[in-house]
Amino acid sequence: MISVKNLSKSYKGIRVLNIENLEIPKGQSFGLVGNNGAGKTTFFSLILDLIQPTTGQIKNKEILVNESEEWKTFTSSFIDESFLIGYLTAEEYFYFIGELRGQTKADVDTLISQFEDFFHGEILGQNKYLRDLSKGNQKKAGIVATFIGNPEVIILDEPFANLDPTTQIRLKQIIKELTQNKDVTVLISSHDLQHITEVCERIVVLEKGDVIKDISTSDATLKELEDYFTGSVLS
Amino acid sequence: MIKRFLSLEWKQFTRASYFQKGLAIKILMFFAVLYFGGMAIFMGGAMFFILKKIMPEADPIETVNNFMIYWVLANLAIRFFMQQLPVMNIKPLMIIPIKRNIVIHYLLGKTVISFFNFISLFIFLPFTVVLLVKGYPPVYVLFWFLSIMCINMALNFINFLINKNNTVFYAIASTLVVLIGLEYYDIFKISEPIGLVFNTLYTNPYLVVIPLLLMAGLYKINFNYVRKGFYLDDAVSKKAEKVNTTDLTWMNRFGSIAPFLKNDVKLISRNARPKQVVMMSFFFLFYGLFFFTSDVYYEMPSILAFASMFITGGFLMTFGQLVPSWDSEYYKLFMSQNISYKKYLESKWYLMVVAVAISFVLSTPYIYFGWEIFGMIAAGALFNIGLNTFITLLGGALNRVPIELNTKAKAFSNTNGFNLTQMLIGLPKFLLPMILFYVPYKLISFNAGLIVLALSGVLGIVFKNFFLNKIERIYQKGKYKTIAAFAEKK
């Protein structure tokens, strides 16, 4: 679904990301881990054509992301709060995204009704603008908005951060269900090794922009990752 | 302790993003401040002599006192729209062992060093000096000056109360409207008793205690207000506003650009900054009164063309020139969502067109000045719709200053759209209508000028898609730069 070739990004001569070759097949749940500054958000921003690659290219469903805008029709993402419109209520925001993605109000209503459990009564019918919600609740709204309009690729940057434990557990279930049918490709990054090994079938470790590990998740993966990050503390 | 606060303040000032902008902007801002300051000092110094010349029989100090009410009103109005509430990052200070009262005193005291206070000082200080030189009794003059400065500070504190509290604002605003109405229709001249008050202040120096107490009292009120709200869940945290949901489904008839239009309406109605800007654009409607009432301009019809363009172009000039900055807070969303740039621009275009149309309807009272003038306003409106909208959008492509939607603009710290390219791009907005009108007017006739101006607008509407495509390409080119600039922390 997503193929990366010779991709690199440098700021003022300092290389922050360097991925020679990476293929993410359709329907995969793909996890990205790495310490701060490893290049996770940079990679996601490059896929979304929010920054320009220094070299190389990214194809999303055979579409070169920096040449055509066609990928936008089937890709959705939540990277940070700048993906929310602060002066809208959560409902208005969902309808707005729905309108952009060709969904009727009823479509959106049906979709978000499935997430009432996830919202835990703190998002819908609150009569509050998104900018007045807590960080965690903003995140919930942003994440659910990415499910609107049947996207084929969903990109979530650190979706577990700021969420309360109950919501974290629910989010894990949601992501598992999403990728069950192998229709939707999900890309997530996280600092929580346990969560990410639980929901992703493949995990890539970035360090200072380089791919250090590319693991197909198994029972041993969590231990392997923990050993790796312990090692990087010791060394 | 105060010394530490001051050092924090200094760091905040020198490290603020607007201060780290290009050297050119710094120099321009420096000159702007210098200009306004210099103008004020000059005015203050010259005021005595000017008044003496215009009204030789009246004592300048009395004339000044009689007009003082207008100074008070203008002062208050400018403050209300421009002056920001005192903010200090008090959250980190709350858990540090500093007495609350010190922080609050500091916070309020800080507002004394505001540009708005200095403007009045710059006007009245030279005036006072001139009075002294001219041999007016020093005790009278100095205490009068002190009174004025106390009133100035009192206004400073009143403004914060007005800003915090809508009822106070509406109460004062409606009183003002009533008073101005009464004054205008000669029913009751408020300026006379007020003039009397100021003259009494002048002739009875001991009365300085009244303004002094007024200032102190208002300070105390403000102090108590802040003191009461000195908790995390009160003044420090921003209050969650009540949501106003208006049904905008009727706008769906605009088809594919409807979502954006609906969003823009909410943008304007729910955020402080756009509200302020739209309010300002409303004042453009009255621009014509300056020009059409003065005979001087009748001999310079190209100036009239300029004025007519201004009357309906307020929204264009104020709101339009900050496209796409209005969406800067969530620009990444727009850039990664299923949106084409062209749709986005088209929606902004329609918004401006609607605004011009509304201004045009509101400008119908100008018929009073004759059909020629009104024809000119109509032609100016067409020009605004057909050409100025595109020039504005084009200028926006170079505009990469993020806007904080829900904070009012500060005077002189707001450099949004304040750069050389912006200014150059702004020139055609003024010059083009003047040229388009003036050339055929000179060569053929007044009506020919009108027709050419109007036709230029129609032409723009006809070639709308062509223009939009061209502009879209320019926006596309600058996309990454714009995203990066908007993502910068303010």
C-alpha cells in the first residue's frame, strides 16, 4: 500500500530521516517506535506531504504523494492538535470532516454512534468547543474523526498518549477490529511498547532516522524491544 | 521580587517571536512607534498655537478643556479595541512562595507602561510645558496635568473592567450612544458640563484629589477582581465559552464549497480576533463621509474612485488580506484532508463577494450625495468583486504569519501581513481603481470612467476560473513553506 524508496530528510545538512526501502502491504497494522527525535513524526509528515523529502519518494497506493493529491481521498490522519478545529464542537467537527469526505450527516451519526463507549460520555452533547476540552478528550475526537469516510490508510501519531487507561484499552480493541479484515492499513507510533506490540503485526524501530529493527510481532517481540531500549540506555 | 519579574518580562519581550522577525520589520515598527510618538509630541506642542490662531478670543486651555470629553471617548474606544488585557504567566507563580498581592500589584502596575498611556502623556506633556512657558500659573497647570494623567490611568483600568465584563461594556456603549445623539441634535450638550468640570479642575488645583481617588478606586476594584479570580479554575484558566449553535444548513445550497463557508461563518462568530477585524471592516462604510462632504475632493475624482472602492472593500482589506492565516491553527488538517486547494480558495472568494454585496446594500444612504457618487460606489463594488478579491487572494499566497484566533490583536506587536511584499501587493488595490477610472475620465468623460471601472470588475468575474487556477498554483508552490511557518510556535 505504501512504498518508500531512498527516502531522506535533512534540515540544514543534518539528516533526520533515512529510509532506503520500506514496503507496507495493504491491511497491515504497522507500528513505529523510537526515542524522541528518532524521526517518527517526520516520517508520518512525509507520507502526508506536509514536508518535502530531501531525496527519494513515497507512493501511497501507487500515487506519488508529492505529485498528486489523489491519495487524500482514501487517507486520513491525526498527528497533533493542529488537526482539530478549535472553535467547533465535536459533533460539528465530525460533520465537517464527513462533508469533506462525501458522507451525509446520517452516515457520520451511524459511525460515531459505534464509538459512544470509547467517548465515555465526554465528547458528544457536551456543548463545548474542542479548544475547551481536555487534551485526552481532544485526542479521542481527533482519533475517531480519522475513521470517517471509510479510509484505506489511517495514520495516528502517538494515539495512546494522554488517554486514560480505560480509553487506551478500548482504543486497542478498536485498532484490532479495524485491521481484522485486512482492508485498512493502520500506521501508528507509540512510546508504549506493550500497547504497540499488542495491536501491531509489524514493528519498525527507528533510531536517529535509521531503521534499526523490522520485526514481525510474536510473543518474543516485547522482550526484544525492551532489551533493545534498555541496551540503548546502558550504552 | 519586582526585579525578578522585570527580568522575566524583559526575556519575554526580547525572545518573543515578533521581535525575532526580520530586521526590516523591526526597523519599520521602530519608525511607526517613533512616528506616532513624534506626532503626539508635535501635536501637543503645537496645539496651543493652533488654538490661539483659530480662536484668538478664547483661552486655549479652556478650549482644550471643552473638548476633553472627546479625548476621553476616543481614548476609551481605542483602548477597548486595541489594548490587551494584562497577562502574565501567573500559573507557574502560583505555587512559588510569592505573596499573591505582590503578583497582582505587579500585574496591574505593568499596564501603566502601555503605549496607550504614553500617547496621552506625549500629547499633554508638551502642551503643559508650552503653558508654563507662556506664563500660566504653574500650580494650576501642573495640578491640571496631574489630573489629566490620573484620568488617563483611570481609563486604563476602566478598560479592563469593560473588557472582562460584557454588561459593563453594553452599559457604557449605550450611554455613549444616547449622549452623542443628544449632543448631535442639540437637545443636551454633554460636552458643556464636562468642559465645565475640566475648567473647574484647572481653576481649583486642590480638586486633583477627585481624579486621584477615581484612579485609586478603580485600581482597587481591578485588584479585588483579579484577587478573587486568582485560582487555577478561574481567571488563570480560560473560561469555556457557551456554544452558540446556529443552523447553517441553508448554506448547503452553495454546493461543494458549503462546508467551508459554514466553517468561515463559525470562524468569524466564535473567535475574538476575526470578530475584531470584521468590526473594523464595518467602519470602512463611513469612509465616504470624509470624502464626499469635503468640496476639495470634488476636483479630484480619482480620489473619489479610491474612496468608493474603500466603502465596499472594508472586509476585503481587513479580513481578506489575512487569508490563509485564519486557518493557520489547523492548516495541517486542511492540507492532508480530502480538500482541493481550489475549492478552499473559491470559498474564500465567495465569502468576500458576499461581504462586498452586503456593504454595497448598506451603502445605499450615500444616494443622498447624488447618483454620481452612488454610481461610483457601485462601480467600485464591482471592481472589488471582480478584481480586488483576486488581488487579495494573491497577496495571501505570500502571507505566512500564523494568527491566534481567540486573542485580540495587540497594537504594535501585531505584524501580521506587515511586510514589504504584502505592502507591494497591496498597492494595486488602491492604485488600480484610481487609474482605471482616471484615464477614461480624462480622455472621455466621467461616465466613461465609471463604465471602465465597472467593466474591469465584470471581466474578473467572467475569468474567475482562470484567475483561481493561477492563484491555486501559486499557493501549491508555497505549500510546504506555509505549513512550516504556521506550525511555528507563537
